[in-house]
Amino acid sequence: FLAAFITSGLAVQMKNSAKRAAQTAYRTKILLDTNQLVQKEKNKKGIIDVTCHQLMKLLNKDIIFYPVDELNLQNPIVFSIDDSKDIEKCINNNETAVATWVYKNNKHAGATTHTLGNAKCLYLALRVNENVYGVVGIRIKNKPLDPFEHSIVLSILGDAAMALEKEQVIREKSKADLIAKNEQLRANLLRSISHDLRTPLTSISGSAGILLSSSDTLDEKNKKQLYTDIYDDSLWLINLVENLLSVTRIEDGTMQLNMTTELIEEVVHEALQHISRQGREHHIQVQQDNEFILVKMDTRLMIQVIINLIDNGRKAMANGGHIYVQTT
């Protein structure tokens, strides 16, 4: 009897030890898998999904995640093991208040703790040093976490917090790079505008100065040429201002398109009428495969596009070059 009793006791111990070893191996595998999976994710949502699903797999409990955005807790994301509506009992003002306390104090609280222990969930912060990147709630029910589970959970949350911090650094760096790029583009645009404005303004002021100082000595032909130069340069300035206004409207999303059906031949012809006199120093030839092509467009903007394209072609070649405008 004693031999049987001792043998059965040892068998039970061995069985329990094997079970604990299997559980330990399973939990360790989940921890390692979590580390690899969160490293593969490139965005915040993916990191949160992987972390919460791994916690559900480890604990077999419902998980509630409160993301942090702009230094505030956002609406909770629910991960339920059985998709039951019972988890909604954990989403109320009292539970949110506990999660907010955890976020602000960077400490654990809720069920099974001495802080706000009446909560239905145990709330833990995803943190790196003093920075909190989210709060996770674990619905405890009647089975608290054992010390080993608790340590595995903390390790998973640590990996997730590191991944969220990395994602935030990358996102902020991308924003900084974009701002720097926009500032560079703005600086280049200002330099280009300054140069483009200086040329016609100098011509206008020079022609106006000649008319003011020598109007009596100039014949009608020279006066008409000066008037024409002033008119052409003013049209060029108007076109430049229209370009800037269009760019501004496109960037802030206030561009209003006035779509009408027009003959493309007439649109090109009107655009050529607005070409500055510098453009007339080149040979502009229009080629049309069909004389009657109807296109639905914003006529004013399309004329502006054609003028800009021809003006860019003019700047890229010496005087006397050929510019072809083809419509098909």
C-alpha cells in the first residue's frame, strides 16, 4: 500500500511537472512569437492587433486596449475570445476612469490590485521609461493571473511598447522630413517667383519711365510698342498670380472646378493669345489630328496649363526654337 501510495504520488507530481513544463514552453513560445510579430508590423494598428491577440492566446481572457493619441486616451478597442456582448460591461465610465488613472500615473490598477480594485479589469500601461503608449485591460473574472503569467504579460507589453515607440519615432521623422522638404520647396518657389516677378516689373517700370520722361519726343510707333510691352508684361504677371492662387487652392482643398464642354482648338488658340512676348520669339506650331475635338474641362485652368507648358518649353531653349502643341 505504501509503495502504491508513493508511486501514485510521484506519478501525479511528474504529470503536474510535465503539464507545468508544457505551459511554460507554450507561454515562452508566445512571448518569442510576439517579439517577432510586432517587429514585422509597420503601423500602430498592426502592433496593437498582434499584441492583444497574443495576450488572448496566452491568457484566454478578453482584452481591452486604450490607444494613446496626442497625449490623450482614445476610445477602447475590444478583443473578445468568444465575441460575446458580455465584454461591454467592461466599457463604462468607471472602467475608463481606471484606465485614465493608469495612463496618468504610469502604474498598474484595477482588479487584483490595491488601487481601484473594484474594477472588472486589470489595467497595465504599455510604457518605455516615463512614456506611455497605451493602456491594456485584462478581464480577470474569477481567475487572477499567476506570477509567471504576470511576468510574461509584462514582457509582451514591454515588446509592444518598444515597437510603438519605434513606430512613433519613424512617423515623427517622416513628418519632419516632409516639413523640411516642403520648406525647401517653398524656399525654391519664393526664389523662382522673385526672379520671375523682377523681370516683368523691371520692364513695366522701365517702359512707364520712358513714357513719363520722353513722351513728347516719342513717335506713335514707339509709344504703341511701349504700351504693348507694358500690356504683355502685365498679362504675364496676372498669369503668375493665377498659378500661385491655383496651387494654394489645390493644397488647401478649396479648388472649385467649373466643368464645361469646349472645342480644344479654341482653348489652345485662346491660350496662345495670352503667351508673353518672350514666347513669341519662338516658333509655336499647333498640330491637330482632328479639327473638332470636344473635351469636358475647366477652361480657365486648362488655358493656364497650356500657357505654363509653353512657357517651360520656351525657357528650355534658345530664341528661335520650335515649340509644337499637338492635340489628339
